[in-house]
Amino acid sequence: MIKKEKNIILGVTASIAIYKACEIIRRLKACGFLVHVVMTKEAEELIKPVVFRSLSANRVYRGGIFDEQDSWEIEHVALAQKADLILIAPATANIIAKLGAGICDDLLTCVVCASKAGVLIAPAMNENMYNNKITQSNIAKLKSCGYKFIAPNKGVLACGAVGMGCLAEVETIIKEVKKII
């Protein structure tokens, strides 16, 4: 029997923890997963797509749903159908709010909405943003819809304060991915 490689769509948003996405890609590939990165436009302000393309050995999908496409396929639908799992790491309060409200105004949110694959979200943000009642309500709503979350860690945040909101350790994220797939 031929073993099919599993496709992971890695959604990357504009958190300062974006640099950890590089290690996540490396570790997922080492586990034998195919990784396809979808970046939000805001994420591109922090890291260039070429970094993810080099690490994943795949095209990086970027930005909007109406950007120029390489093929005739409807990009968000094709990616959604390819996914065995959608992992969003790091996930900002913004992407969690959009998903919780069903807003599909960029490629990543459209892929999530169009997919039947499981969704695993690893938040990374300021402690006040993470603990905000609206963010917590959105997380609870998404959990009730079957989305899985990896809780952030307590540590030094981008603002210099110590608090809850640091992206979970890469090892923890990889273990959760393996549990689901």
C-alpha cells in the first residue's frame, strides 16, 4: 500500500512570533508532512515569503482572494481541498475574530471556510488581547464549532511585559499536529 503524504496548510499571521513559523515548517517537513504556507498581507510586513518558500519547498500563497493566480483553479477552494489539516501559527486576535465571525476577506480565511479539514490554532498576542472578553468569546465559539486550540505560554511579550500570550513551544505544536493527523 502506498502511503499518501499529508498536506498541512500553515496559516501565518502578523504576530512577532512569526519567526517560530520557520521552525514549525522545518519540523513538520522532518515528520514527512507537505507544508503549504498561506500568509496574510500583514504577515508580509514582518517576514518575506521567500523564507517560507525556501523552507517548505513549495509556493507561498499570499494575501487577497483576488490576487493574480498561477493557474485556472479557484485558489482558496483548491487549497481547502488539498488540506489534511489547517494549522494557524501564530494566530493573532484579528484572525481569530475573523474566523469567529465568519468573515472571509482574505485568502487564509477563505481557505479555512472552504475546507472540511480540521483546524488547529496557536494564538500569539499581548496578554491583554488574549484575555480580552471578545477574544475569549471568539475562541469559545470556534471551539464549539470543532476548532482546536493550543494555549499560549507565559513569557516575555513583544511589549516587554511578562504575561500569557507567547506562542506555544514548537515541540508542543508538532505533538498536537501529530495527534490530529
